[in-house]
Amino acid sequence: MKVVSNSGPLIALAKVGKLYVLRELFGKIIIPRAVWVEVVEKGRGKPGSDEVASAEWIEVVDVKDKLGVDILRSEIEIGEAEAIVLAKELEADLILLDEKIPRIIAKSLGLNVTGSLAVLFLAWRRGLIDEDMGDLLRELRSKGVYFSDEVVKALKEKYART
């Protein structure tokens, strides 16, 4: 399974010590160079920096379609633009994005999109996370990760343990 990620999900999962669930769920994660620069180089000392730098299961790939990235840059950040273009180039099975506008763009281009919270719920449902999801969601919010109650409700219904 080819999975491309933007920086947001990597940082959010690292903030709560759950970056490892990406490896458990998907094996390998592919990130564009701009995401590496944002998380590891510019983000040195911040959540996710050391974890991403040392994760042998995260592969950095350079985007070929620079014009596509430039076009998207008028609407979204460079890491998001490179992640979307790279996902298209690689014909990725999934792209991890948390922000609304990049998600809309990715879906309009035919990409399968999910975000940090859905990854956490899926990992929880598969038994990769033992903590109470309510506690984990409160911890995410306390560390500056924004998400709506409506999204949480939808994910609880979708990923309810049976």
C-alpha cells in the first residue's frame, strides 16, 4: 500500500506518542522533501522532528511535477502541495492530510484522503492503542491539535469496537 503524508498528521501523532501506528497500519510512509524540511529541519526540537528523522520506515521522495506544486501553492502550503502532487505521481492508495482545503483539493483530484484522527481511531479499533480514546483526544487538544466534535462523533460511529 502506498501512503503519502503531509506534516500535520506526522506532528499530531508524534505529539501524543503515536507516530508508530503509521508503521503498524501501513508499513511504509512516503513524504515529499518539503514535508521533511518542515518537520525535521525547520521543526528541529519540536514534536515529530527526531521521530521522523530516525524512522527508517519513512521514505523521502522528490516531487517531479514542480509546475503542479507551484499551481497549488497559490491556495495551500508547500508541504501540502508537494504531498498532493506526489500522491498523484505515485498513484498512492492513500494521502494523509488534516487541513480542510488541501483535503478538498486532494479529493477533487481523485485521491483517497484520511487524517490523524481517523488513523488513531483505526489503530484503536485494531488494538494498536490501549488508551481510552476520550483521554487521547483530550491530550491532542491540550497540545494544540484542532478538530471538531462533529468529526469525532462521525469517527466514533465508523470505528466503534464491536
